[in-house]
Amino acid sequence: ITTSFSGNVLTITPSSLLAAGTKYTICIHTGSVIDLADNPTALSSSRFTTIKA
């Protein structure tokens, strides 16, 4: 994976294509991201499912 920041947006790009019709979870561990005031982020996660081909 690669990541990039633009303003307050974090973009996460997978190193390969995601499989169709598959459930994924993204986890951002505590302290992995620091805000503009040098505060570490709390643990967060997001789930999504890709559409079927």
C-alpha cells in the first residue's frame, strides 16, 4: 500500500487491484497518523465491500 495526504484527506492506495465482491477492513492504529497539532490519532477502522464484477 501507499499513502498520501492532501490537506485533511488521507488517501490509501492498494498495491494491487481489489477483488470483486470482497469485504475489506482498513485499520489505522493509534498514533499511526499525527494531526497538525502533533496529536496522535486514536484507533479507527472502516469496512467496505467491493462491487461484483
